[in-house]
Amino acid sequence: MNYSTQQDHVTLVITHSPLPGKTREYEAWLEEIMPMAASFTGHLGVNVIRPQEGETAYTILVRFADLDRLYAWIHSPDRQALVAKVSGLLDQGDRFEIRPGAAFWFTPQTKKGPTPAKWKQYLLTLGVIFPSTNFVPWFWGTLLPAGKGTLWGHLLNDASVVALVVFFWMPLVTRLLKNWLIPKGQ
């Protein structure tokens, strides 16, 4: 398939919830699959949003230069084997969606463009995720106290945090702080 007419810079958004007692094995699996993804042509980076204490859902954002390269990774025998390997560790299987566009976080505007220093990416991501993961559970816990400690309550918190971070905060702060992230002339 040729998807090159589609918009460049795509992100694979993966949601996994390890079964109780399987978190260590899942983390080991992440350490195996992330370098493999990075070895594929067009890989632009990965971010793992780990669950807050008492929650289970991981959100993994894997960025590729375009849909052709992302599809090559998704359909590769290497990935298929690792997805089969992790399936017994997951509550609901391998759930993912593809998001087109360069709006995701630190993807350079051009394929050869510079990316921000890792420490700047870390600080900005922490500065967005930390308040979100503290405010959202408080907000939903106040509004819907019956959801505290329940699976649906965790799902609501996780979905809200990911939506805020991905669709609102990161596009906003990366745009506002673009000159700090990548000073002019780099």
C-alpha cells in the first residue's frame, strides 16, 4: 500500500492494561519492543505514559515519519511476534489507533529538522503530565465519587489525562515554547 499522499508524521497511540501481577513482565516487554521499533526506518521516537499509582493503563506514543513506514512496523513479523508474546499479559489485548499529523509533541517540522534536547522534552512533558495526573483524578473524584478506585473511574481518569495532554496541553505548550525548545539558528 502507498500512503505517501497522506500527511507526514503519524503517531501510533497504543493503550495497554497489564493483568494484575504482570506489570514487571510487561515492563520487560516494553524494554524489548521499544528498541526494535527504533530500528525501523522512519521511526521518530516513542513516549511511554505509565499509570499513576493504583491505575493500570499504559499509553505508548510511537511516532513515524509517514504512514508507509508506520504500516511497515505494524505489519512486520518482528512486531507481530512481540504482540503475540505480550497478549497473555494484557487485560484487553493490543489496542491502538493511528493519529496523522505533526501535532504530536516534539516531531520536527521538517524530516531533517532538529529535535529539542532530551532534557527539554523531559521537563516539558513532566510539566504537563504531573499537574494533569493530579488534577484530573481530583476533578473526577469530586464530580463522580462512586468512581474512585473502580476500573471505570481509572479509565475515565486515564482517558481524560491522555486527551488533555495529547490534544490540548502539548500542542499548546510546544507552540508557545518553540523558541526555547529549538533556539533559532539550530
